[in-house]
Amino acid sequence: MKSLAEIADALQGYDPQSLPVEQALAFLRALVEPIVDTEDIALADGLDRILAGDLISPLNVPPHDNSAMDGYAFDGAQIQAGKDISLRVVGTAWAGRAWRGQAGPGQCVRIMTGAIMPAGLDTVLPQELAQLSPDGQQLTVPADRLAAGDNRRLQGEDLHLGETALRSGTRMGPAQLGLAASLGLERLQVLRRPLVACFSTGDEILSAGQAPREGAVYDSNRYSLIGLLQRLGCSVLDLGLVPDDPARLQATFEHAASQADAIISSGGVSVGEADHTRAMLQRLGEMVFWRVAMRPGRPLATGRIAHLARSRPALVFGLPGNPVAVMVTFLAFVRPALLQLMGCSAPPNPLLQARSLETLRKKPGRTEYQRGWVSRNAQGQLQVRTTGNQGSGVLSSMTQANGLIVLHHQQATVQAGELVDVMMFDGVI
Ligand code: AMP
Ligand code: MG
């Protein structure tokens, strides 16, 4: 395992008092070692789990050529431009019950969606286009409505036997679960979920349910973090609220490191007299501290703490205290690092571009995240406005947002009407 100092060497030449977001991310990529322990689980429990190996298709999907429509199957070789075709109905093919006969030229078979295509027949006339004689025995295929092979699904067109259906590192979403099920699989080999401990710090912070008191605010960070972690598919160890007391903080970090793959704290990483988190991290493990060139969320303590009870050290993220800064630093740094820890190979969701409805003041030299609401204008183009007070403690503007406007490191003031990048929340948080 590389030391943090070795990893930080990769950042040489950069100022830890004002570290660009990209550099902090590069450091985290080098720091995080993915979980390798696997679990065998029921497919139905697979949502958001990460595949531990490639899924190889044990069969063709679909297993046979079959009809994509309810209608009449016939041999498409009979199709000629400008000519109707007259065919005798000689049987019926049902989904799950094949028609075993032989149909030749001048004949057709009534067929249902999903039924195996009878031998020698390759084309299906949809029922809506069928003209039948009153006794239902004679079919007219109208001219110029079909080409040979229409409305037939080919054996293996979804997956071929032996093909890699899903790659190791895939995060299982609804489509991936359905695909695995289509292979007849009942169980999945997945990576163990990481256990992430989280706690809030601060003498002025109240737990939900406590009576209000002067100068105190309720703990919101832990609830935002628990939601963010659950969305990601992590198991959460909620360690509650810790006062600004070094002994209590030490005990909490030690307990967390004995249990968890990662530890997330909020508050106490600034330069105030009661900010003990950095010193504690330094004492118990290895730490790098940055003032990341970003807003909100400048201070960020990152590191790891080893524990005798565990073979790997716990990753640690000491996030700032302000509630929006917590969410933004989570999305910018913690989320990608945890996905890597989880063994997830998916690239991050692409940023969208939307036209800013306002002028957004910005100086080059730091990344800024503004809470925004993306909608469509009358022409159908994406547009974005900010959602009110952008203070780093103002959560209500976060609740009114559906994404974060990302103003990149080198970007300067954006004029109304210019395009900006947006990280959409849906699918992310
Ligand atoms: P700190 O980084 O500890 O100085 O905290 C910065 C600001 O965030 C202060 O105004 C704190 O009261 C506030 N804050 C810290 N932790 C929380 C929390 N868990 N919930 C709500 N606000 C918090
Ligand atoms: Mg504090």
C-alpha cells in the first residue's frame, strides 16, 4: 500500500491551500483500493449491487426466431413489387406452443407474438394489415406493405450463447436485473457492500427530538449523508452526534475504524479553536488536508485510519460543517471515491449543458457549484436558473434544485444566455 505522502507526490507543484478539484480527484483515485470480497445473492436482491465477475450468456436470447407481432407467418420469398399475395391458413403457432407442421408456398400460419417461427417461414404480416376471407381460411397480403423478414425476431439478437452479457464492475439497475433474469439466472455474484460510518460534530448541534436551545441548530448533515449513502448502495453505520471534545472524537473515530470501510464526519475541519477533526485524524492515521479551490466546501480532510481488527484501513473524509458544503463535497469527491471503493466501473454521469437564464458571477481559479433548476424553454432547449440564496448553509435552495450548475476552474463570469454544465441530481442523488 502506498503512503499518502507518495500519493500526494503526484500533486506536486500544486498548492494544498488552493488545490484544484481535478487534482484532489486524481489523489483520491490513487488512494482508493476497491473491495474484492464477494457475496452470492438472490437476483431479486440485486438492485444497486456491483457484479463481481463477467456474466456470460449460457444461451441465446431469444432462444429461437420468433414473431414480433400477432399476425400471419409466411415465406417472404413470395413477395413481389405491386402484387397482393393470396395464402391459405394451414395452422396456428402459439407463444410457448410451436406449430410443428410444414407450410410451403401459397400457405401461411396464424401466429402470436413470441411464438416460434414455423420452419421455412421468415415474415409476419401484422394482424392489422390482414384481409381474410369470410371463413377465415384465405389470407390476402396487400402489395408493397412488407419486406421479407419483417416482424421476425432473430435467435440470439439480444445475446448470443457465450457472449459477455454484463461486465464485472457493472452496477445492477433495473435493465441489468432484467437482462440477468433473461439468462435464466437466479443468483448473482456481487461485491460486498461497503460499510460507511458517519457522524456529525459540534457542541452547537442538536439531535432530532431534542428541545431547541439558544445558539443551537439541529443536525441536518447526518440525514443528508445517510440519504446520499443509501442512494449509492452503501451500508450505513450511523454514529450519531459527537461534541467538540477530543476524547469523544477519538473514541468515535477508533470505533468507526474498527468497523467500517469508510468514515465520513462533518464539521470541525476549519481553523476554529473547537475544530479537532484534523488533529485527530493526524494522530490516529494518515491525513492530507486541503483547501480545495471550490465553493462551497473549501476545507476537506482526507485520509485513512488502520485498525487491528481489520485488514484494510478505513478511508476517511472530514467534510466541512455547512450543510450545502457537505452535500457538494460528497457529490464532488466522496461519491466518486466510494463508487471506486465499491468496485463500480461505470463512468460518472455526463454533465448536461443548459442555457443560463442569469448572469453568474465567477472568477477563474476555483470550481463553483450553484444550485439550479433545469427546465425546457418553448423551443425545447434546456435552460437553468439558480434557486435562490446560494449561501453554503442554506439547504432550502438545495431542496428546490434538480441539479448543480458546475462552473469550472478556469471559467469566468457566465453571461445570461450562455451555456453552462449541469450535474443533474436524478440518478445521482
Ligand atoms: P464547522 O465546520 O464545524 O465550523 O461548522 C460550520 C457551520 O456548519 C456552523 O455554522 C455549524 O453550526 C454548521 N454545522 C456543522 N455541523 C452541522 C450539522 N450536522 N447540521 C447542521 N449544521 C451544521
Ligand atoms: Mg463545528
